Amino acid sequence: MANPTPPDLQIKPRQPGFDFPQPWSRHWHGGDAFKSHFFDAMSLLFPDGERFFIDSVRHYRDRVSDPQQLQQIRGFIGQEAHHSREHEHYSDALRASGYDLDYLERRLKGRLAFVRKHLPAKVQLAATVSVEHLTAIMADAILQNPDWMQGADPAMARLWRWHALEESEHKAVAFDLYQQVCGSVWLRRRAMLQSTLFFTLDTFKGLVHMLKRDGLLWNWRVWRDGLVWLWGSRGILRPLWRVYCDYFSRDFHPWQHDNLQVIEHYRREFDVPAEAS
């Protein structure tokens, strides 16, 4: 397997603290409703999703004896717990702005409850591995392409950079554990197809709901410009297709996309010595 996880990789939770815009701006991403709600819709999936990821990894933690791997698992759990908390605050701001997050979260909560109750632990871990790849490739794109957040409220841009940094750092933790306790390529591929479908549908549902509440659902210019931003010739998602497909290779490993250099760059933003803060 190519490019395994760097043996000296340090994964540590950060609590930088975020002050969300006051007053809250519905269209915090440069006044663009589509861009803002694309990120909003993804955010509302994280609190429940990341708690699920933590549980799926924690279930197998007692099978790990390597001290470095255990340290990385602890770092993964800590980082995901902080992500869940901050995105809950994010959700509170969306709720206060009039968006029905209970409606939007209902399907996700029901699906996760079903998976926890009825599907084996290895299937739950495979689901975590697949979503971690989705978030990792988007996180890397945010870090590699600062223009993704051009014009955004500085506090919101900082929140997404922090989340992207830590997703990049721990992108292989669940994968390495999965390889150790299961390793089925077929199950990993199937989980990715299912996760991609549900992630896309849930994000689209949130985007539609928020645009509808804003009175912009049937504004064709909003959709035209938004879809060009996502999938046009310079769309933000187009370059991700190749790295997404790499996941289906039998010998795939997350660190074959080595982005340690950009991780180190953004660590300088968030790993500020206490005396300098």
C-alpha cells in the first residue's frame, strides 16, 4: 500500500474559540446565498455525523497496541468532538435565523440510529472511512485554494480553515484502523457509494430549504451562478473528481495524497504559543 500514514504524525485537538458574526448574516459568504448555504448545509450534518465517527472508531480501539496509533486515535476523537461542538453552535445560529434544522436533521438522525442498531460495527467503521475521505478531499481543497473563501466573513472563513486543517491531519486514522480490523475492499467501496449518495442528498436538501426560506429557491440566477461555481470550467468540485475516484483503487491509502506541506502552513495559524495569544 503506497504512502502509509507518516509514523511521526501528531494529531492534537485545538480549541481556538470562534466568535460567530454578530448579528448573524444569512449570506455570510460574500453576500452569496448559494455559497453560504452550501457550507451551511454541510455544517448541519457534522454534529451527529462526527459523534457517529467517534463511536465507530472507539469500538475497535482496544484492538490497537501500537502507542503511536493509539495517540492518533485519541487525537482523532478529540478533534471530532470539538468539531461537533463548534458546528452545534453554528447550527444554533442557523436556527435563530429561521431555518428549520429539526426538519433537516430528522432524516440523518433516523438513518444513524438505524445503522447503530442494525448494522455490524465493521460496516459502521467502513461508513466512517468513506465520509472521512469525502471530507478530507474537500478540506484539502479549502486549504490549497484560499479563493474558496474569498469574500467570506473572516470568522466563518477561519472556522472552515480550522476544520479543514484537522480533517487533513486525521484523514487516515479511521482508514488505518479499518485495514487492521477488516480491510474488505468490497465493503469499503460499497460504503463510499452509499455515503456519497446520502451526503449529496442531505446537503442538497439543506441548500434547497435555506434558499426557500430566503425566497430565492426559484431564482434562476442563484442556481446558474451556484452550479457554475461548483461544476463549471473553474468549479471548485471539478478538480476533486480524480482524488475521489482514487478511493476505489484496491491499494488506496489517504496519504497517497500527501499534503503535509500545506498542513504545516496552516498549523502556524492555529498553533499559537500561549504567550503570543
